[in-house]
Amino acid sequence: MAHAGKLASRGTNDATSDGRSSTADTLSGNVADMAQVIARRREQLCHAIAEAAYYRAEHRGFAPGHELEDWLAAQEEIAGNS
């Protein structure tokens, strides 16, 4: 919450040249940054699940027909470790 102190200390009437509040710009930037963090985390989780599902399939000799089972088990495993 380091940003909260900065935001609280700024006036709400701080306007930029285009009339927007600089506080609004800061919040907008923070939201965009957070969206990027969430997107990266989601990509990392998906990769981890895919990798765990692959190793499960490998362990049983890649026998077909268990792909969904592998994915769901890997998803549960990774979710439990997050």
C-alpha cells in the first residue's frame, strides 16, 4: 500500500494539461500495471498446469483418453500449491 500514502497526500484538484486529475492518471496507471501482473500470473499458472499434466501423461506412458483427467489433476495440484 505504498501508493495509498502518495495518493492520500495529493489533492483531488491536481489537474493535468488535458483537464484530467493527476490522481486519476495515477490510479489508471496502477490499474493497467495490475492487469499486466494478473495476465502474467495467469500465463504462469497455465504453463505450470500444462507442464504438470504433461508429466502425469508421461508417467502413465501417454496412454490416450486421459488428457482431461491429467489436466484437472494437475490444476488441482497447482492450485493447492499457489
